[in-house]
Amino acid sequence: MSLSQADLTTDRPQYSAWIRSSNNITQQFLSIGGQPDIISLAGGLPADELYPVEAIKQASVRALDRWGAAALEYGPVEGLPALRAAIAERMSREHACRFDAENILLTTGAMQGLDLIGKVLIDPGDLIVAQFPTYLGALDAWRTRQPVYRKLTWNLDDPDLPAAMRAAKFVYCVPNYSNPTGALVNQNARGALLSRAIAAKTWLVEDDPYLPLQLDGSAGSSILAADAATRECGTYDGPVIYLGTLSKSVAPGLRVGWIVAEPKMIQLLALAKQCSDLSSSMFSQAVALEYLESGAEAELVSRTVACYRQRRDALCAAAQALLSEWFE
Ligand SMILES: Cc1ncc(COP(=O)(O)O)c(C=O)c1O
């Protein structure tokens, strides 16, 4: 809901311009999602009964034994080095290309990654070409920077698109199980978007939180992987800025996410992060590292996927039986 005139009226100094154009829709759907009698499909909220509480408890103890006071300290802005290296290794494995630690910035969830990208790239009035419809959190993250948007639809047949991409600071997309539509973008469209972004010499932000949740076969390869495969072996230096997270495969409360990008962009994003929160929680990062090293994630993901598949099928069957006269 947009903020009302009453919310914005003050006899103290005026609120900033961006907050006056803001809304609290995200807060509302997060709070509705927490109500026990509502199954909210409004956001990408994981099923909390699947969270690995016992395994995280054990990982917390191991993290404190291993890191001691360092787990409760401020940490390096780029993130806990051992986790940074583990994420570089994970990205290299998942995307079949080489990524080094200097390609990785650990963030407080992918949401912070979106915020930092806005801080590094957007000035008021700058253009973003964004997949339509666009993830609400991205619009929230960038609202403070006051950009303007142009819609991106995946048939890419808009004749003005190449010019818009040349003018844009970046292109934003969620090719895997997009939020809010759930759509999976085919490999041809991914490749075509990458070629156009390269031709336009713009950045391409690939937001990929749902990669682990492949309910019906493989998601195919990421735009990052397609780009990295065409480059010289060595540290990744392409235009893709990729966002990953443990929120959907492990638990969002860890607030552990990451950005993959070329090293100079990572340094600038780290500068923005330093001005934002100094560093992500060392404790969370140390716990995440222990959890990942234990190898428990694969079993959790396969249990999660089986559960979501069953629920998706039940929902589709019920919608078909009860709502088909309302929808095509
Ligand atoms: C497309 C997309 N990007 C980013 C996020 C934020 O993820 P995180 O919990 O890692 O901040 C979400 C969460 O729902 C999402 O759907």
C-alpha cells in the first residue's frame, strides 16, 4: 500500500523524496505469510517446517569451536575468506566454469546484492531494462536511487530494445522460476539476451535464488555460465553480475547471499557494502560454512524439492477442479 498523506505529514523536517514515493507492500506480504491460517503465494517464502533447525544448531556449536571470538567480530567487507572460497568453488562446480574468490562478494542475502548494485550503478533518472513483471524486492532496493524502467519481455522483439539497452545502466532478469511468475526462460532467449547485452556494452544482472529448486528436470545453464564459457580461462571478467543465496535451499534467516562479478565490480560493490553494513554477520557466515561443509544441503534440497512438487501438484489439481471456470 502506498504511504498515506497522514503517514507523510510532519511538523519536523520533510522526509526524503524517495520515501514519499515508497510503499510497504513487501512488509505486508511478509506479515501475511506469517499467519498460520493463510498459505501465502505472494512471495518466495520457503516452507519453514523444512528448515534444518537441528543441523544449524550443531553447525553453530562447531562454528564457535572453530572460530571462537572471530565468529563474533566484525569481519572483512568481502566476507569470511573460507566461505568466499567455498562459494567460488560451488559456483565453479554448479556453472561449469572457473570463478575465483576475487569474483565473489558475500552479502546479507541476495537482497543486499540488489541494493549494492543500485548504489554502484544508478544515479537519479538512470535507465534499467527490467524483466516484466519485475521482482518487487528489486524495485524496493532501487527506489532510493530513483531510476526509470523499461520493460523487458523475453520474446525480445521490441525494435527499440537495442537502443534502450545501450542507454541502460543494466538489464535485470530472473531466468530461473522468476518471481513473481515462476517462469523458466529457455536457453535461446537467455543466449539472445546475453548477446544483446554484450553488443550494447551494458551490465546484465542475473538474479538466481531459485536455482536449487528444480521441480521438473534441469533448469538449463545460467547466463553467467554461457558468458564465462566463451571467455579465456582465468578470473571471470564478463558483464554478468550474478546473485546467489542460501535463502531458498537452506534458510532465509541465515541471510547469506553472494554476488559473482568481474573483480573490479566486486571491489566497487565492496566499497558500497562498507558504507552499508561494514560486513555481513560473521556468525551467520561461519555457521553457513559449517553447514555447507557438512554436506547436508544436498539431502535437504532433495527433500524440499519433493515436498514442493507434491504441494504444487495438489494446488494445481485443486485450482483445476475448483477455479477452472475463472481462468483459461
Ligand atoms: C528474485 C529474488 N531475488 C532476491 C530475493 C532475496 O533473497 P534473499 O533472501 O537472499 O535476500 C528473492 C526472495 O524472495 C527473490 O525472489
